[in-house]
Amino acid sequence: MSASKSNSSDKQFVYREFGNDNSAATERPIQELPPQQQNLRIQATRTGRKGKTVTVITGFQTKPETLADLLKQLKTQCGTGGTVKDDTIEIQGEHKQKILEIVTKLGYKAKLSGG
């Protein structure tokens, strides 16, 4: 006796108004604000990184392409690596002052956060 189980990958619709699955059309658009209207927080942290210091920049309201361009610029100015995670930029090492200067020259409003 083998009972057929329905897999979550099998999409069986009882009723669908449109012909194709447009999940991209149902996503919320990202509102991109100009740099002068964004309030950024710059913080150096070690939590969850095995003792290594990382400078985290939060508060962005831009598209991922803009974040990628800004990340590349910050990495070259600081001479280190970094990444974009969930609308935040992480730069390896403690570069709070340098990043604050770079970001304010680009027109963003930024503050240092934490000790």
C-alpha cells in the first residue's frame, strides 16, 4: 500500500486568474531615496564573527545595484574586503572614521553608532 503524498514542489492550482506565475510582479518595489534623505549608522562589531572586527553600515534605502557600487568604492578606499547582506554593507576591519568621511563626501547623512 503506497499512499501518494503531495510534494510542495507540485503546484496544483484550483483557480488561477493569470496564465503564468509572475512572482516578480507581486514583490514590493524598493523605494530609492536620494543620499541626502538617508540616515546611515556606522558601527564596528565582533558579535558572531569569531572575534574578527567588521564595520557594519545600516540604514540604506536603495536598490541592490547602488549598494554594490558603493561597496566596491568602500572596499577600494579601505583596502579590504566586504559584502552586502540584507541592505547592510559589511567591511572587514575597523574603518569607522574612514567610512564616515567617504560616505559624507558622497552626500549621505551618517552617524557613528556604538562605542
